[in-house]
Amino acid sequence: MFGIGGIELLVIVVVALIVFGPKELPKAMRSAGAMMRTINRVSGEFRSQFDQALREAERELEIEETRKSMEAAIRDTPTPKSIKEPKEPAQAGASASGGTDAMQGNTQDTNVKES
């Protein structure tokens, strides 16, 4: 974990035993363990927040790239110069009036021969 070999660890334990004494050594080790857990938890939270900020920055970059490509596509899309309007809007009304004439009995049938 820290790159400490067996002999180095033994030296640390002997020094700790001399400094803290046999009575206080278990309490000191528990305190050191609690401190290591706290450091690991805090570093994990920091890493998590850093990763989240990195993901958000990447997402914003993707959104910006998508927006730019959409704007370029809109700019490059040809648009018609003018919208064509019907030349004679009355033609639609004439068709409808033909139907009302048929209802009134004013139809002209060119296929029927009169005798």
C-alpha cells in the first residue's frame, strides 16, 4: 500500500512500541486505523466529486458541439426564396359551388343523349 517492506514495518512497530509503550500501543493503533479510514473516506468523496465534475464538463462540451453542428446544419440548409401561393384562390370555391348546383338539380350531363 505505501511501498513498505517487511523489515521497514518491523522497525516502525518497534519504534511505536518504544514511544507509546505496551499499554498505549493498542489505543494508538486504533486511533491510527480510524484516521486511515477517515482519510480513505475523504479521498473517495473527493475523487467522486472530481469525477462528477469531469463528467458534467464533458457533457457540457458534447452539448456545445451538438449545438454548433445543428447551427451549421441550419445555416447550410437552403431555404426557398419565397413560398408559392395559389394563383387563383377562387378555383377552390368554384369546385365547391359545382357540388351545390348538383344538389339543386342544375346539373348538365353531356353524356346523356336527348331524344
